[in-house]
Amino acid sequence: MALFYAAYFDASATGHRNDPYPVLTVAGAVAPVKRWIRFVRDWEQVLKDENITEFHATDFAASLGEYKGWKGDKTRRANFLRRLGGIIKRDVNRLFMVTVELDAWSAVNQEYLLEETFHSPFALAGFSVLLQLRKWAQGKKISERRIQSVFEEGDAGWGGLKKLCARHNLDPIELPKPKAVPCQLGDFVAWKNRIAATNSLRRLATDPKQQTTPEVIENLRGILKELASLDKMLVRPGPAGVYSPKALIRTCQRSKVPKRSEFVPPSV
């Protein structure tokens, strides 16, 4: 009997102009449905053991909300992350993540019709992880009809993501928080990835020697292994799954996104 799969995704940061983080990351994972059942059982048990109702990366990092009182308790925090990370490692087939540098989005959007084409950093990142999922499924010879892609309700930019996906026969769905427990994995992985990307960008901003190294600027090493070529895909994140200025410009050029200076609106 053929296995059925599900992929769950979530975003770390919002992509709004007042967002305190310099990047937005969408991350998630795919696994057979039967493994997700075990995942939810064990994930919720870890939360229950700590009197937590859900993993929320921002609150955990700042010791806010349900994590109030955890500040400075390195042993408790490390054990909590270790247990959650162990469940992820055991139960998922593949992780997916894509990061958009928000300053790069704003800068490239001034030159190209980026927002009109890809709607928002969240929509672009979400679309890109779904393309990663599609490529993985093709490599495993798994029909896309056997995979359901899920995002937790409430992410800003969902409408833009749906429009973008509709052009490429992708059909992600939203689920309310109680039914989207595995999306907490996406929050976990996206948060880890956002920290790595943020730290890399800060190092580049403070170390002129690193700024002159194109490989460092483009790759943000250590975030992800180099992605395989997306030969037939229009979007082109960088080798580390990061939309840097170069990667966004490359995506605009490959997708034939007009420059604002050259765009002639259709006559009415």
C-alpha cells in the first residue's frame, strides 16, 4: 500500500517593516502521516512534562509567556531543546527551509516589480520551500497527490502565497493551531535558521574583511548544505537557501520580472 505524506511549515518573523529581525525564514519537514501521529504524541508529552501548551520560539528565546521563569536555567532549556530535536531527527524524512533577507527584499523591490510578482517575503519563502518539497518528491518518485502541505493559520501573506502557488499547481492548506501541532517543528527549525542567518549578517556588517568575500555574502555558510540545482524552477534562492540581494536579482531576471523604470502599464 502506498504511503501518504504530510509536510508542515511555519515562519519565523513576519517580514513587516517593523520586524526586529533582519530575515524571515519559512521552514518545515515532510514525513509519512503515520510518523506524524507518533511525532504529535511525543512532542506534546515533552511540552506536558514542562507544563507548556505549545512551542513558541520567540517566547522561549526571551523567557516570556509560558517560559517565564526559564531565564538563566541553561540545563532546563538545553534538555528541552534536546528532547524536541531528538523527536525531529527520529520522525521526519527531510527538512526544508528558505530565508529572505528583508533589507535585500526592500532594495530589490525598488528596482524590480518584486512585490507585484511574488507578493511578500513570506509568500516567496513559502513558495520556495514547497518547490524544495516538490523536488524531493520527484527524486523519491512520490506522487504529489500523496503529499499534503500544511501551514498554520495566521501567517501574514497567506493570500499571496496561495496566488503564487496556484500558478504552479501547488495547493497548500491552512489548519488552525490545535490541528497543526507539527507546524511547531517549523517554528523550531525556522527559529534556529533565523539565528544563524542573523548572526552571519551581523558578522558581515562588522567585519569588512568578510564583506569582501563573495562566498560568505552569498552562502551564509553553516545554515544549510548546498541546495541542488533548481533547473526548471523560476525562483532561485542562493546555495544556502538564502535570498540575498544577488539571489533576488537572479530570481527577477530568470522570472522576467520587469524593472520599475522599464515597466509600461497596459493601456485602459
